[in-house]
Amino acid sequence: MRVLIADDEKNIRRTVADYFALEGIECEEAENGLSAQKSLAEEHFDGLVVDLRMPGMSGLELLDWLQQEGRSIPTIMISAYGEIRDAVAAMKAGAADYVTKPFDPDDLLIRLTRSVEDDRLRRLASLDREAGPELESESSSMRKVLELAGKVAPTDSTVLITGESGTGKEVLARRIHESSTRADSPFVPINIGGIPEQLIESELFGHEKGAFTGADARKRGMIEVASGGTAFLDEIGDMPLHLQVKLLRVLQEHRIQRLGATTSIPVDVRFIAATNADLEARVADGRFREDLFYRLNVIRIKLPPLRERPEDIPLLARHFLSTMRERTGSRVTAISPEAVRALQSYRFPGNVRELENMIERAVILAEESELTAADFDLPEAGGAEGRGRGRPGAASSPRGTLREIERAAIEQALYRNEWRRQQTADELGITRRTLLNKIKDYGLEEDLS
Ligand SMILES: Nc1ncnc2c1ncn2[C@@H]1O[C@H](COP(=O)(O)OP(=O)(O)OP(=O)(O)O)[C@@H](O)[C@H]1O
Ligand SMILES: [Mg+2]
């Protein structure tokens, strides 16, 4: 991070620059508004610390100039005691926050890093940048998934996609199909769990005229419809046992036999199956054939639940904001950083689908162009529902000594932020150094598993 500090008092500049340097923040100093303006015109800064009163060009004038230039840099104003009204004016002119002299450099640092992070979240979740495509991701777990999907896409391998409900299994299956050589042929989703059991067979394999009462014409099955393309077998765990053998034969021989037919016909179909059930457990208790399981499980892709990839929430939110806008013409173009944070600490049992529905609802009900936390129907942060992302030790209402609670809180925050120290410190509202001390003090070790 690079910061410009503009103050006519050398002492203040030095103190701040030295303190920031300890935290790994690079500081450039300017002794008045004009020289700050010059630096800003020539270089990039992630944040700005500006004294309100400076000879020549004041902090407020500097902010005005930035605004005219159409630039927005997270800025903390330094005001003297008794200048509160000016500080308020500074906030109106676009400053993110202010501190009053004499100030604690640590307090300044916290406010600045928070504003820079807010600015980042705001940009990620707003529509002034073009909305990203589906499956754009900032999280390492999801990037691994996409990398694997990219590798298997061009092959004809069977893929088994697992993951909780709403994690995007169908979206991923489509993406694999679209990046394959079969992209110009159909992608046919078949929701096995959604078809009445007695109809599954004819839906999948088709039937001849007269195969059963009511079969008054020959009908092609979904697998045949997918010829040349991809059949997506959704909820494969719901496949009745007696049909599992038949499906296995199709997978092995690439031929299907319509119901009531005496001969089989060749089909050229790639299969992608998905399930949110534990197939291994179903194999163990005899509800799923082991041979079919192995035939499907050639390449397995596990989609992580949304609560394990909160980094993706701003991007997904922006994506849904943009689709909602196309559909409804709504005026909403952004989500406040505070709302993004609230979303990031929610568990999302319904995963991406739940986020999508939440945004839709918020967009429809919103009164302003920026959604705030109040526009989302989220459980109170800190309540039993909103907190606790599973491992390690998800506590609803924490018990124990203060030290134990603090240790658990830090451990969970580290886990949430994938052990990124600065990000974790920002979330906890402490400096990176304080965090490092506490990690050492509590003997917290990165779990590399
Ligand atoms: N990465 C993503 N980018 C954009 N939209 C997504 C993404 N992942 C999921 N969605 C959206 O979330 C919703 C749920 O996704 P999808 O239907 O693929 O989930 P699923 O895992 O198949 O769920 P289920 O197990 O309930 O069938 C869909 O509306 C989908 O468009
Ligand atoms: Mg699905």
C-alpha cells in the first residue's frame, strides 16, 4: 500500500510515516497542499492523509480538486481540536474519515486501512465497472475448481460435480460443456430427482410406440436428444437402483435402448453428473451401485460452499445486481461496503442461490441507488445464525475466559481470511503488528491441510 501524507508540520509527517513504515506501508510526504497536488498528479496512491489547514492550498481545496479531476482516493483528514465543523465539511467533500489532533497513529492507521478496504469492496461490488461473467472468482478454492474444469472440458471424460445445494453445480456443468468441442451441440439437463419415478426410464431412454399404455407415438429420450452434446444428470443420487444398471450400460457401451425396443442404437453423448448427496454413503448402505459410482467418479469436482469463499461475494453481488438491472431496469448500482461485510459474515445455507434471491429482493425493495445492510434481511451479526463459519470451533454465544474467547475469535478470523494477516487485522480492527503478537502469544499455527 502506498500513501501520501500532506501536512505542514514536519513532526506529524515523520511520526505517521515512521509508524506506517513499521506496518509495511510506503509513505510519501508533502509539506503543503500544492506539493501534494503535484504528487497526486504524477503518481498513484492507495490512500491519502491530509491536514485540513495548510498554507497555500488547504486540505479541503485539495479534496475539491480531486473531485473535479474525477478521482477518488480514500482520504483521512487531520483536523485540529475545535475544527470539527470543518471536518464535517471535509467528509461532505469526499473524505472517508477524520482524526483530531493530537491523534494516535494506530487509530489513524486503522481508519485508513478500513477506508482503503471499503473502497476496494465498493468498487468490487458496484456497477461502474462492467459486471463480470458467471463464475468469475477471487477465491483460491474456486479458482482451483475452474482450473480443473478447464482441464477436463475438452476431453470426453465423465465428470461428477458435488457440492451443497445452490453452489453452482449446474452453472459449472454448462461452463464445461461450453468450453468443450461439443459446445455447438445441445446441453441437456435432466433433473432425475424432479421426474416421477415411473417416468424416469422413458424420459431418459425414450420409448417405442405401444411400449406402455399411453405411449401412442415413438419418443426420443433425453440422452438421445443430447446426441453430439452433453447430458447433465442432476441429482444422480436419486436414480432408482433398477435403472442404475441401465445407465451404467449406456456409459460403458455408448448405446441406448428405448423402452419397448428390441435393438439398441449408438449415441455420442458426454455425461456430467451432479449431486448434493453423499454418494459414498449411499454406496455403503446399498442405495447406489458401486460400479456406477466408479464409472461416474472419473473426475470429481467439489464446489466449495459460499461461506468458505467470502471473497467471491462482492463479485457475485455485482453480477446479480447487473442481471437484475437488465431484467427490472432498477436504479440500484452499488452495494455499501458495510453491507458487503455483513453478507460476508453470513453463513448462506442456501449458498449462491440464496445470495441471488437476497439481492433480487433487496433490489426490488430498495429506495436508494446504493443497497445498505438494512436492505438485506440478515440475522443480527453475532447471533447464533449469522456467525460461525464451521471450522474451527464455530461458537454461537461464546463461553470461556476472555482470553479463550479472543483466541477463538482470532483463529476464526484467520481461517475466514485464509491466513492473510493484513486482511484479518483489518477485519478485527487491530494493526497487523498487534495481530502478529497475538498469533505468537496464543500459539496459533497456520493449518496447511
Ligand atoms: N459462480 C456463479 N456466478 C453466477 N451465478 C451463479 C454462480 N454460481 C451459482 N450461480 C447462480 O446460483 C443459482 C444456483 O446455481 P445452480 O443451479 O448451478 O446450483 P446447484 O449447485 O445446481 O444447486 P442445486 O443443488 O440446488 O441444484 C443459479 O441461479 C445460478 O445461476
Ligand atoms: Mg442444480
